[in-house]
Amino acid sequence: MAVAAGLVVVALRGAGEMKLARMLRHLTMPQWRAGQVLSRGALLRIEHAIAASESRHSGQIRFAVENALDLHALLRGESARERAIEVFAALRVWDTEHNNGVLIYLLLADRDVEIVADRGIHKRVGSRAWEEVCREMEAAFRQGRFEAGLLGGIARVSRYLETSFPGQVPGPNELPDRPVVL
């Protein structure tokens, strides 16, 4: 019984240390970090990749990057996934005619990427495929290849949209293609 209690204390201490390390990483993340990781030129190339993709299908892709979460979000224990869902709603990615909007969200402090897909595309692609795209992008990020990772992720998402909505003529651009820096 004492051993089990000791394991619980160690587990709690480890989780608390991880939370503290995450808080420090977020709170000390400099505002200019996004510009260092993704230059204006890189953001423009991402915008062009999204526009080119959307010329081949009726889906809508948004990309948002955020340096770090604020103290309030950290104290609540907000995950990158939860924040991505908030951003998905705030950017109105859900508000497309065919429910085929996709958000690619990058949280730099965690080096975490999340994909949130509206129900029209998600039911055709599924969580496992989105997770694979995220892991591929994160592998590129670990090598310091942020732009290449994002462009590769956009290409993969585009293929899913092309496959899931074949033959549909692209309609009006329902969402801006320009990346959002939060």
C-alpha cells in the first residue's frame, strides 16, 4: 500500500513538473518567434499553396499559427486541440456550404499541429488520416523545416479534399486563404 501511494505521489509530481515546464515555455515565448519560424515570404507561399489547392476542389483550407497560450488558458490546462477548436469556430471554418472546411493550427510553444475538419470532410477522411498528416508535419518541425512541413501538410489535406469531393467545381472562395498569425 505504501509503495502504491509513493507511485501516485511520483506520478503527480511528474505531471506537475510537466505543467510547470509547459507554462514556462509558453510564458517566455517571444512575440517575434512566429516571424522567425515563418517569414513573410513563407506565409505568402502558404497562402498561394492554399489558393492553388482550392482551385482543384470545393473545400476550404485555413492555416493559423500561434506563438503561445496566455496564462489563463494555461491555468485551465487548455490543450492545443482545445485551442484549435476555438480557432476553428472563431475563423468560421465550419461555415462553408458543403461543410468541408479544414483548419491547420500550429501552436509554436508546444510544436504541436492540430487539424480540425468540418463534418462534411471529416466523415469521409476520419481521425486516423488527419493524425497521420499532423505527425508528418511535426516530424518536419522537429528538423526545423516549418515551411516544408506546412506545405506538405497542405498538399496532403488537398488530396483528401480532391478525393472526397471529386468532380465538384470549385465555387466562390468562402474563406480567406491568407494565414492567420494569432
